[in-house]
Amino acid sequence: MPTASQLRDSTQIVLPRETLEGLESQLDDEFTVTIVPDGDDRWRIIGSPVEIKEASEFLTRHGVTVR
């Protein structure tokens, strides 16, 4: 059975704000995700596991390191 942290990791990506500069609108247009501020210096991208995986691949293609 998956743990809470495994489920959370499969449904969200948290990145520094400067990392997403210029990519927010593309992410919002291409994927069914919600992008919300997470504190003063981070964005939280939330979506289904399938959308998060595809968004992660999109970010990687654009030079963003996603852990």
C-alpha cells in the first residue's frame, strides 16, 4: 500500500518561483494542473498522477530539474 508521501509526490511538484518563469502559462494550457503559490518563493503544481508525470517530462525538456 502506498504511503502518504508517495501519493503526495505523485500528485504535485514544488519548485522555486524563478524556475517556472515563462513556463506557467504553457503548463496551464497544456496540462490539467493547478499552479498555486507555496510561500513567498515557491510554486506548487498539483494534478493527477498522469498529469504530474507529463508535466514533469515537459519541465525536464525545458531544462528544469524535477525531483
